[in-house]
Amino acid sequence: MKTLVISDLVTMRSALAQMAGICLLVYVFISFATQSIVAGAAAVAVMVPFMYFFTVSAYDETHNWELFRLTLPMTRRQVVFGRYASLLVVIAASLAVSFAFGVLLALAAGALAGSLGVVVPEGLLPQGDFVPVIFGAAVMPVVIMLVACALALPLVLRYGVTKGTRLVPVAVVLIMAFAIYLVGDGGLGAGALEGLEAWLAQGSNLAVACGLSVAASLVLYGASACVAARLYERREL
């Protein structure tokens, strides 16, 4: 599996470098456009994994690489777990880079405003406990990305990126409709969002929420890998 992870990352090396450069520019643009570092952190934390997911999946169908890979001394289960692992590495790296760049941008904005007297939007200045806020802003989109990949990867690995991506929106819409029914007006969980918002506003509850969300999404991600492995073993190529 380690070989497959390295293979994916080496294959995507130049594309990842381009994605990282583009996303850093997008980070600065979004932060200044919205006057909020939080918005930039949230956008960039999910952009690279999202682009990586579709690009590396498309590479599988390029020049019959997917068929050639199965002639190598490795099982289909290892292929699936290697893909899940490489995507997890990219997600973790994207989270780290987004968080670090957000902190550096806030400190740089504070230095410009303090030392040079440059007029900087208030939302870009480091205020209070800005580090946990930036981290939380980067973590939550990553959780969403993990859940999205957990839903999409089994379909892509079973039907291929061309057919699989047609089914992903259907699954997402159905899940969203069910979620709206649960938490919407008159739903089973009516008022849950208001209660959650009040709970997050209390002290360190944001860190607890981030930790629980990451743990739950990783469990779902691992279960998805097991499902995808079984589906890929039955796929005819």
C-alpha cells in the first residue's frame, strides 16, 4: 500500500505544486475580498483535496493505467486502500498549510498595521484567540471533504470517474434532503441548530466539536474504504 501512496503522490507531484500555488493566491484574494482570514482558510483547506480527488481519479482512466496497475503484484484491496491513504495525506497536508498560512497572514497584517501604519481590514488583524478560530475554520471544511470523499470514492472506484461522478450528486442531494428534514422547521430535530450554535459559543466547546467531528468523519472514511474495496474487487475492467 505504501508503494501505491507514493505512486499517487509522485504522479500528482507537478499538479499538486500548481494547485498549492493557485490556492495560496486564492487564499489572499478571498481573505482581502471578504476581509476575513477565516473565509480564506476554509476555502483553501478544501480546494486542494477536492481538485486532487478528481484529477487522480481521472488519471486512472488515462492510457489504461488502471488496467496496467492490476498486472503488478498487488491486490485490488491494496489499490483501494492506497488511494484512500494518499487522499488522506493530501487532506492533512492541506489542513496544515491552510492553518499555517492563515496564522502567518494574520501576523503579517498585524505587523503592517502596527509598525508601518498601513490600513488593513479589521478582519485580517489578529484579535483575541485568533489561532484556534483559524484552525477551526480550516478543520470543518476538511471534515466536509472527508465525508464527501467517503460518499464519492466507492462510486468512482466501482463505476469509474465518468459514470461514478454522475451518481455522486444524486447521493448528496438525497442526504441533504434527509438532513433538512431532520433539522428543519417541524422536523425531528427542529431547533437543533440553534442549540448547537449556543453550545459552540461556550468556551472551549469549539475545540471539542472539531475533535468529535474529525473522529466521526475518519470512522466514516474508514468504513467507506472497506465498502469501496469490496465493490472494486467485483468490478470488471
